[in-house]
Amino acid sequence: MERDLSPLRHTDHPIDPLFRDRWSPRAMSGAPLPHEQLMSLFEAARWAPSAYNAQPWRFVYATRDSEHWSRLFDLLVEFNQGWCRNAAVLIVIVAKTVSDSGKPSRTYAFDCGAAWENLALQATRLGLVAHGMSGFDYDRARSELGVPEDHAVIAMVAVGQPGAVEQLPEELREREVPSSRRPVTASVMEGRFRT
């Protein structure tokens, strides 16, 4: 179920439409996600680049029909629970913060971001919703999921089949449109940083 977003989003320079068409809707149908599709998302994440090929990302997930669902769902702030109730899968992204030699990793968050982006792009390719979030209890996630001290809790992701906007809480319905981006020139600087 690919959606043509070209009338809604415009790029400053030519890119593959997959990048433009990836966005973070919240409307999900509540339908289960086939295991093969879920593993396809994690497979895409597996191929992300990482410093020294360390692959620091770890994914703790729960499907809505599993005994683990409430453990992850209850980590979410109330606002996110309001729309995540129709997700098929919740994922907590965790990162190993030290190398195998015991030295601190400077790029674990950068590397995990690359893995998340691969997962999000694969979800877009499959016609799924993938929405990343910071609105959850990080400390409880660490303790309730058994995350070791040499790992960091990075973010949560809700994944599901697209759903009707009417299923969202009323205050979110108007916001269920792809966001724009600031111009490339606002983020890219040649030779020296500027504000």
C-alpha cells in the first residue's frame, strides 16, 4: 500500500522517492504483522553501517498478541499509549556503549540511528507504518527489560499495518500528515559551522 506523497512533499534536489515518502504516521489498523515482515525489518537494520562493524544495536520487541506486550506498552507515556494501542509491534532500541575491547564507543548512537533508518525505510517499502518515539520511561525500560549498564536505551518504535485516521484520538487526526523539512541550505555548511 504505497502512498504517493509527491504532491505533499517536495525535495530541493533529486533523490529516490523512498526517502521522501518515508514518514511517521500514527494511524495503525491493529492487524497483526506477519512474522516474515517483522524479521524483514530487522534484517534491513542488520545491514546498517557501523564503526568497526561493531553493530551496537539491539532490538527488544513485543507483538500485541504476546505475553510481553504489556511490559513494553506500559513504558509509554499516556499520549503515546493513546495511539500505540493499535500497533502490531513495539520495539525498544538499545545500544552497546562499549567496544568488545572495553573502550567507550563514540558512535553507538550514530550507528543505531543508521539501523533505525534502515528499519524505517524497509517498513516504507513494505507499506507499513514505523514511528519512532522518545515518549516513554527510559529508566523503567532499563530495569524492566534487563538492559545491562554497558548498554543505553535509545528509543522506542511502533510498527503496524496502516489504519484509518478516524481510529486516532481526535487531537491527533489533523496532525496525521507528512511533515516538511527545512531546506538543505539550513543544515549544510561548507568549511565552518554557522548558526
